[in-house]
Amino acid sequence: MSTITTKDGATIFYKDWGPKNSRPIVFHHGWPLSADDWDNQMLFFANQGYRVIAHDRRGHGRSSQTDAGHTMDTYAADVVDLAATLDLRDAVHIGHSAGGGEVARYVARAEAGRASGAVLISAVTPIMVQSRSNPERLPLTVFDNFRKAISDNRAQFYSDVSAGPFYSFNRPGATVSKGLADNWWRQGMMGSAKAHYDCIKALSETDFSEDLRSIDVPVLVLHGEDDQIVPIDDAARKTIKLLRRGTLKTYPGYPHGMCQTHADPINADLLAFIQGAANIRRRSDAAAS
């Protein structure tokens, strides 16, 4: 099992597939999942000749169940350690949901040459929780209810989320995949209840506005228009306005978990972005020389 040890002693599990001299793509999973949530994308891009990496966030999956450090600053610092240990350069970082927030924070602060592009999929950026300055967003009681559900009966809560709104399986006429819902539940239950509880604050109350403004590499923003977990109007349509070099694509009828329910079109759009970003970089390098 491949792991790194972070500066504060946490053990972070990761997968690393494909040629080590190929361009790296780093995948950042959502709450409360693991690197396994990216298996479809990792197989697709490995078969395209890329080096693909996905890690389990601390407290999630097979990584250390630390009792502290469940903040976006620490999550991003763990990615710094991962990128340094694996010597990842010119990487494209792709994050889903809470992982999108992690990508925004990391890429905004990454060492020069480490990151050359970012993709935010169904991301929690710029900020989810309601406040005086953001009255149209989700009230704190929504996230308090999530915390209560974890404390009361985490297993049932995860079953309800995966079988219902996460993949829009609760919509009339939806094609339901029990296997997909079961796999979501399996990943969630692998992780630490405390980490998942604490992470709710990190994903809902962290303001990524300044991170988004400071990112200077191309960013692709993808969001399903039937996202019942992270509503598109509160997220992607606000995120794109803060990016210097952002491109927004939305998908009518797609759910929060669209990377699994609609993997083929999502993978095609990711590939086109990554290839396009590579072409821009080559032209820039040629002009500089």
C-alpha cells in the first residue's frame, strides 16, 4: 500500500498509476469518500498514457484517522507534501465537491511549476454557508442537520444520501444503480466519523473567493444543473466570476455525482481541457524561447 507521511505525522494513502515520466493528473475526492471514487477517471486517463494520482484525504478511506487537522489549510498542506514526495510537476488537479475546494486552495498557493491547470467539478466554491453578505446561500442549519445525522446514525444517513440526492436517484424515472450507491456507502463508512463531522465545517464555511481570484492557470468549472447537494447557482455560477482564466460548462439534468452517472461525457470534456491546456503551455514555452 502506497503512503506518505505528512509533516505533522499523518499517513496519507495514495494511488499512482501510469508512466512516472508522463504528465500527472491529480484527483481530489469529495466528502466523505476516498480515492476509489475516481476509479473510472483514473482508468480512462491511465489508458490515455497519463500518470494518474488520487489520495485519500486525512480521516477518509485508508489514510490516518487523525483527531485534528480537518481544515482546508491542512488538506492543502497534505497535497503539498504529496506533490513534493512524488515530485509532481506540470500537474492538472481535478477536484469534486469538497475536493474542488481543496484544489482551489492548493493551486492558489502551489509552488511554481507544480500545477498547470485545475478542474472544479460540482465544487463547494466559493462558499456554501449563508451569511449577511451571502444571504441566498444555504443556512447553517442545513449543515447542523448533517452533523446531527452523522452523530445519530451515520450508516443510515450515508445510505439515504447515496440512494437519493447524490446521484439524483430520487428523481422520477431515474435509472438507479444499487451498486453505485453501495460503493458510495462503502467508501463513506471506511473513514472516520470525527473527520467527516469536522470536515462539514471545512467544506461549508471556508471562503475560497481569494483563492479563486489568485489562481493564474486555466481552470475548467463543470457542474450539473440538477445538483441537489451543491446547487449550481450558489457554486459554479459564482465561482466562474472570480476566476481570471476560467471556463464554465454546465450539464442539464446531471446530478452531483455526475462523474459516475455520466462518466463518458465528463471524461471527454476533461481530456479536451487537459489537451488544450498542454497546447497553450507549449505555445507559451515556444514564445518564451
